[in-house]
Amino acid sequence: MDYKTILKKKETVLINMNDLKWNDLISPTMSPDDYLKEFGDKIAYNYKTYEPKTDVLEEIKDFLKSKKESLKIVALGADWCPDCNRNVPHMIKIVKLMKSKDVTFHILYGIMVNALHKPGETIWHKKRSPPEAVNSKFNLKAIPTFYFFNSNGKFLDVIVEGPKTQSTLEEDMLEILEKNL
């Protein structure tokens, strides 16, 4: 799949998700500290070895301050998912290193695959997953998906699975803010 196709698909996701709001998140979430306590052994290496670009973290903080905004992030994922085990700890490290009250991060785990889904049906198990996994507003196609909201709970954008090629999560986060705030 070429970059234009991926970008086009992402734009389609945004069109379908315009009415998503922070308040659509109804399931209990974990804090980054709770996540690290529960899954720490499994993800310790990914958390400890990730080195976010500190200059980009400063740009994010400065951008939010200049706009008088805050950022709410929620990741939907599962402990069985290798991409989640890599990228959720990376996002935790990003948020912790920023030490900013303007950025909060929540984690919603427990997404389960429905191995018997039919074409056109959601791939997520309707009864064993949190309701957000099958809520069409979230348009969950892969995990982890990081959803970004402004201080008023308005949806801004998503990062699906991980950063774009030749990019980092923090660079993608800055790009989301610059395009949407």
C-alpha cells in the first residue's frame, strides 16, 4: 500500500469519526502508572529503551500553551497485541517526560478479536470487548489506536498502530496538534 492510499484511508477515517467526542468513552480506563504496574514486566524493555525526541516534546508543550489548550489521549488496545506492547509504553514515556498538566493519557485495554466475524462485520468480539471497540464512532480497525481530543472533548485525530514511516509518535502527535488546533 503506498503512502497516498494510507493517507486517503486515514482521511476517510476522519470523515467517519467527526462526531466522536471524549464523552463517548464510557468504559473505565487505566492511568499510565496503573498500566505500568499491571504490565510492567511484559513491557519494561520497550518503556525503558524508548528515547523520545525532547525537542519535539518541548514543541508540543509550547504549542499547547500558545493555543491555551490541553490534550486528552486515550489508547485502545490489548495485552496480547505486540504493537500495543511496543507503542503504548512509548506513549507513556512521552507523556511522563513532558511533565505537563496540559496532556493526559488514558488506556483502555481488553479488546478481543472475534475470530468468527463475517465480511463486513466488526473484527472485535462484541461481548468480550469494551463497548468502544464495536462503537462505530470509534471506527476501530487495528490496535493500538491512539485517539486525540482537545480540552473540550472534541476529536482531533488518531494514530493507528504506530507512527508513520520515518517518524516517531511524538512527531505525529505534534503534527496532529498543528493541523487540528
